[in-house]
Amino acid sequence: MAVETDFFSELDQFDRKILAALAEDGRLSITDLAARVGLSKTPCQIRFKRLISDGYIEGFKAVLNPSKMQLDHIAFVEVKLSDTREDALKSFNEAIKKIREVEECHMIAGRFDYLLKIRTRDIGRYRRVLGERISTLPHVANTSTNVAMETIKEGWDKFGSSLS
């Protein structure tokens, strides 16, 4: 995978190992991280802090289990806007960020303008979110929904084998 390797070309093998280890388990202590990547604690900590300050690590968070929280219904919504001038896009972007059920929002180059990933308890709750919140957002002309029947892979395998 030359493209992946080129993307991380400014990182050496230890930086890539640190990123891969943290992507797998963000709760590793510096001591455990250093042991896993083959460095002593101080050089590992220096690299860790540099990876944060250089923006390779954006933050740390808990990975929640949606099923445990009864958020098993996933819908992908194609949104077409009536106006795609910069002010309209900005208005839509700000409004969509306020809807907590919208897990992801991507501007798309294609037959529609945005693709949303929406997670709710069930189809009834989704229908309310779509009808009362999304359809009323600024400049929304129409929407089209695709419901996920099963999740096969979720989340980005950020590095695969290209970092280790």
C-alpha cells in the first residue's frame, strides 16, 4: 500500500508504532506504550507529545457501544439543498451540528449535496428526527433515506499494517 506509506512518510517506525498502538488502545500508559513500541519511557513520551502537538493525535475518547444504549437504528440520508451558495452551505452546516442524532455529516460531490449518518432507537424516532428536524433545516429541498440492515464494519482502520 504505497499510498498509505507515503502519507506517513515523515513518520519513522516508532511514530507509526505509537499511533497504531494508541489507535488500538488509547488508555495505554506511557510505560506500557513504550514497552509495546520498543522505546524507553522518556523518548516515547517526547514522541507522544510531539504527535499530539503536530496534530497526528487529535484527542482521546471512549468508544461507546450503541447497542447497549439502544441506538441500533442507522439511517443514511441523502440531502439535496435548494441553494448551494456559500451562505446557504454555512447556514446548513451550523444547523446540522446541533442535531445530536446526526453521527456524521459529509458534503458530497454528486447528485445530492450531503450524506448524513443518523443513529436512533428505532424507525419511529428516526421519522420524527427527519420530519421535525432535518427536513426543516435551512435550504433543504428534499431527502432520501437508506436504512442499514446490518453493520459489517464501522470505524476507520486508521493504519492497518502500514504503521507497524
